[in-house]
Amino acid sequence: MNTANSITDPARDDHEWSPDSWRDRVATQQPAYPDAEALSSVLSQMAKLPPLVTSWEVETLKSQLAEATRGERFLLQGGDCSESFADCESNSITSKLKILLQMSLVLAQGGRRPVVRVGRMAGQYAKPRSTDTEVCDGETLPSYRGDMINGVGRNLAERTPDPQRLLRAYERSALTLNFIRSLTYGGFADLHHPENWDLGFMTGSPRAGNYSRQVHAIAESLRLVETLSGQPIPEITRTEFFTSHEGLHLAYEQAQTRTVPRRTGCYDLSTHFPWIGERTRALDGAHIEFFRGIANPIAVKLGPTATAEEALALTEMLNPLNEPGRLTFIVRFGAARVEQRLPALVGPIRRKGRQVLWCCDPMHGNTETTADGVKTRRFSNVLGELETSFRILRDCGAHLGGVHFELTGENVTECLGGASGLTEADLARDYRSQVDPRLNYEQSMELALHLAHLMANGRH
């Protein structure tokens, strides 16, 4: 593989693209490393290391996202707000995989279509921040930007960006991917045995009975099909699982960008499905410049400030060939704004015939802070934005093709509400996130059951 490839395509832009052409643009949300030589040395090492994913996997995902764009599949994307190095351990990874498998099973039954499973994992180690610095115990320190960049400790040594952390992020991503592949291809995801995905603390949930009935119905249907065909169905003994992360740290992404024999263009092989965040989607910025040239399927987060003109410009810059599966818009307005903002984007893009997969992120627009200074989200607002987005897209002649959740397979108490009625007093019981609050296992399952109901009703 070669990291120095460049392309020229007049349909894409008016200048030549290469993996480092982003360096000629303004790059926001990038860490300030005190030792440029040390950073260069680490990036040179990373450019020689094996890729984390393969172009075959990337192309398979792009094909499945094209089907989701046509309404033939549904995208389930979920995982931690920001991964930590400490959580790169078997129980944490297994729990996240279990909840996503369970949610996909519920959605597949409700929507009567295959589900594309994508985890916000194996690389989600960098986070954008509102300010470059923050005051900790009276001292002004660089903001914590994720374990890939600096530490969460409240002192200068921890908060100083360290290039060696890029190698640690690569290594932990590789370990996570290896374990996921072992599980999903080794029988763990066998639909004959969904009991393998159970998490003990769900048994007392008001939603446990509903989920158990669905699992039983699916198992019975499976046995009937195998009985009638006279043979087992080998495809359901394993499942495909893809990874995603925000492509925030451009030097890290560039170091894993390669050409591949017998394929055209360059692939960012640090992940299958990178996305551009709300804070870094400037049309003339470095992130758009980098993303326009990679061959991966890509996504862009669109928040309340996004206009129809910006959205159309993004489709032209990032998907000039109007290829289904290439571009996903992850909309994140908040429950109070979605009714006004979403139709203003969908209508013009529909009229122009632009191929976009519409995905709802009902998490980020609904973040609030309690009187005690704790960041949280209300389940009712998350569900409200999801339901409203589903309806608006249908009314506009489009369809909700996917969802993007910040969640965990753990029994944390970070978001308010849900069937168990978590209150502000419960937040202190098990609040673990260092950045944004996540849905816990029970809340995630409840959301999946609501969405499956919407999808089932939408078929009639």
C-alpha cells in the first residue's frame, strides 16, 4: 500500500486532492503538540503499521448503506461518547456488542429489513471541545480532548498533548477490533442462541418481558424455516459488525490512509465509517477537504445552524457522483427544534435528487446541565426527537434510514427518565462518563422497542 497517492477529478473540486492536502486549509479542533518532531516520528511509525480495517470491509459497508438509502436496510450506530483506554477490556466490549445485537434484533423484527450494525468504538478516542482551555482548581489547563490526545487528570502533565497516545489509540483500536471479530464470527452472534447476549441487570426491567417475547417469536420463526428447508441456515450463525468514529484528529486519519491494489482511490483504514462533526463541517475547512478524497462511506453531523444551502453544498463536495451509500447526514437538532429545522433541509435535497441516507442522532441536541452542574439528557426528549424525525421524513417523501445513539451496555445512571424513572437524585449513583451522558442498557432497549413499533406501523 502507498500513502502518497493523489487524485485529480474536476467534478470533485478545482484542485488536486492528496491525503495531506487538508494541511493547506484551516483545521479546527486540532491539539497543539509542544514537540513537533516527536509528533512527526509517531505519525511516520503509524504510516507503516498495518491498517485496522480492510477495503473489502469498507466496500461491503458502503453497499449496505446504499441499500439503507433505498429503504432496504436500516442503520443502527451506537456506542460511547468517547472511549477510554481503561475500558479496552473484554467485559466492556462484550457489553456494548450485546446491547447493539439485541437492539438490532428488535429493529429487524419491527422494520422487516436487515440492520446494519455499526459501533462507535475501536477508535472513538478524540472529542471536540467548546474551549481550548478550562480552569481546574484555580489553574488554567488545556481541555481534555480524549485519551488519544491527553489525560483527564487535573494537572498540566496530564493535559499536555502527547503524541505517544496516538500509538496507544491505534493499539487499543486493534485489540478491540480483533476481539469483536472473534465474537461476531465465532458463534457469539448466532441467532439460534440470543440468550448469549443477555445482561443480568435487565431481568428486573419493565421491558424485559416484551423483549423476551420478541426473541421467542424470532427463534420459533427460525426453527420453522429450518424445518421446512430441511437444513440449518449458516448465515445466521455469525454477523457483520462495522466500526465508526469521528475523524477529528486529521493527522491520525492521514497516517492510516492508503491506496489498495486493484482499487481506485484512497481509503482511510483506521475505521469503516468516519464522520465529520457539527463543529468541523466548514465548507472551506480541513475536514471537508480530507473527507472529500477518501473512498470510505462518510457521514456529516448537521445541527440547528445548518442551512439548506450548506447541506446541498456538502452533497456536491462530498458526493459529486451522487452515489448511494457514500454520504449519510446525521441530523441532531434537539426535540424543541427538529420540527422547524429538519423539513427545511430534507425538501431541497429531495427536489435536487441528491442521494443521502438520513440518520437521526437524538442525543446531542438534548443535552442539558442540572443545577448541580451535571450534564444529562432526558429520555422523553430523546424519544420525542426520534419520533418527530421519523414522521417528518415520511411526510417529506423520504424515510428515516438510521439512528445514531450514545449508549453503553452498562447499568449507568447518566440520562434521566425511561421505564425505571431515573431522577436527578439517581445521577450520582453510577455516573461514569468523562464527557457526555449515555443511555444505559435498559434505556437503549426501551428506545429500540419504541422505534421498532414506529417502523412496524410505518409498513402499513
